[in-house]
Amino acid sequence: MKILMYAVLEPEKKYIKQWSEENGVEVKCVDERLNKDTVKWAKGFDGIDFQQTQPLEPEVYQALHEYGIKQLTARMVGYDMIDFDLAKKYDLIVTNVPAYSPRAIAEMGLTQALRLVRKLGYYDQRMDKLDFRWAGLESTEIYNLTVGIIGAGHIGGATAQLYSALGAKVIATDPIHRVELSPYLEYTDQDTLLKTADIVTVHTPLNDSTTNLFNAATFKKMKSTAYLINMARGGIVNANDLIAALQAKEIAGAALDTLADEGQFFEKQATADEIPEDYKALRAMPNVLISPHSAFYTDTAMKNMVAMGLDDVVAIVNGKRPQFEVYGK
Ligand code: NAD
């Protein structure tokens, strides 16, 4: 069996090689994404696997069908780049990787929250100046805090378990109330969460209800001692309103793993002129932590992302039901 993987990132390669050796399946990797020009490379392969946010053109579906390929496997959570009507027309089963490691993102969010709570940005600033005085560095302890989770799904649920294990009180908002999370959190409404949480941690998708969810009005509802943790999508937080809220001391700090305009420097070495002004202003603040959309980036997550996608390609090629089917014939 031969599988072609599109849009392969350097960090994935060792896990692809490992999976290929363990499963005795030949896997070819290309850097380019799947589109009407690159789909011809799939001729002669038994299956394909890709990750990208750009929609697939109609020619892609037709060509894959002509080459005898039976699936479209996105090794990522989202699959909105796939047109299900075309997938159905051309007999393509769609699979994704819905949760490659919620713990990876949950642990990163917790780590950043602990850094903020312990004011480590200010510690670093002082140590750079050989300033060993303590004034202004008094902190609090995590079990004294209320943590508010907005979006308690896979990642938010894992986040609730971590904070709960540390003794914090955990409250959450989510239109879906999951009974299995009841040992770790209590559901509340969004306003109560914003007004009472010491750490507000966001784990929703970017959708109509969450775009710009954190704006000037939202920050005014939060405690002046509260921290915002956004490990989800940049568009959930209005960066200029966040800067204003931090300058006015309406909230105490923030950790952002994603930014609305990150597309042009996502997993790239950026130049200073590519970085938006709001991003530079945030980066300069000792109470703001920015990471390169890498909260998911652990060995477990990478291994799962690769293996869960490829396992499903093999299942479909062998005529078996895949584990993560989002659309079946
Ligand atoms: P999930 O679907 O399991 O959970 C999302 C939850 O958000 C759902 O329970 C949903 O009901 C809830 N929700 C939707 N709109 C809401 C709203 N307005 N208020 C409150 N809750 C709302 O998804 P997940 O696997 O936990 O991932 C969550 C998000 O994390 C993803 O959509 C993605 O944007 C982000 N993510 C980030 C990284 C990273 O590396 N930083 C990696 C993977 C995912």
C-alpha cells in the first residue's frame, strides 16, 4: 500500500517515518498542499492525507475518484475545507482527527496561567536589572482561585481536570453540559463567569458566537486581578481592546497562543515588518505571554495526529470502517 501525504511540516516527518516502519506502508511526503495542480501526484497511490484550511477545488474530488482513491483524510480537527456534496458525488469518505491530544493544549494553558499568576514576567524583568527586591511580586496560590472555562469540550474538559486536581474552583460555560465533567466543574452563565473568575481560559472554536467575544465590554466585566488565557483562536480576542484593557488595568494579564493575523508567519521565521503593531505592543508587556500557536505541539499530539489519520486511510483502503469518519457513503 502507498499513501501520499500533502502539506507535511518538518516536525511531522519523524512520526510519519515511525508509523510507516511500524505498519509496513509506504508513505510519500510533499510540502505542497492538495489542490487542482498537485492532485495529479496522487495517481498510483492508494490513499491520501492532508492538512490545510484552503477549500479543495472541484477538480480535486473528480481526479481522486478517477485515480481510484476512496477517501479524503484531514489530519486535523477542522474539515470545513471539504465540500460534502462533492465528496458524496465522487464516492470519497471523509475522515479527520478530532482530538489528537487535548491534554497538550490544556497543559500549555495551565503552564502559562501559572507563569502569569506568579508574575514571572516581572521576575524576569527584575533579574535582568539585578533587582532582587520583592515589592510588587506578591502572588497568590492556585487553590485559592476560581477558574472560568469558556468552552468545556475536549480541551476545556481536560483543562477543568487539571485545575481541579490543583484544588482550584472550576466554573464553565458551554451550551452542552457534559455529565462526565461534573466531578471537575460547575456550569454557570457567561456574565457570572466573567465577573467571578480569577483565570478565564477560552477553549471554543471560532464561530459566530465567539468571534470578538473578548472586547472592551467583556474586559470591563472581568476582575481587575483576572488573567485571560486564549489557547483557541486569535479572532476570539480583540487585540486592540485587550491592549486598552491592560493599559487601563481592567485585567491583570493575558496569555495568547494564537493571534487573528498570524497567517503570514504561522510556523515561519518572521521579519519585524511582518508583525502587526498590536502584536508588538502586547509582546512588550511583562504581563502578556505570546506563544507561536504551538500549544498542541507535544510528542504525543504529533504522533496521534499522524497515526490517527494514516490508520483511517489504511482502514478505508482495506474496505473497513474508519475510526474518525465525518461523512460516510
Ligand atoms: P470541542 O469541540 O471538543 O469543544 C469546544 C466546545 O466549545 C464545545 O463543547 C462547544 O459546545 C463549546 N462552545 C462553542 N461555542 C461556545 C460559546 N459561545 N460559549 C461557550 N462554549 C462554546 O473542541 P476542542 O477539541 O476542545 O478544541 C477547542 C478549540 O481549541 C478548537 O476549536 C481550536 O480553535 C482550538 N485548538 C487550539 C490548538 C492550539 O494549538 N492552540 C490546538 C487544537 C485546537
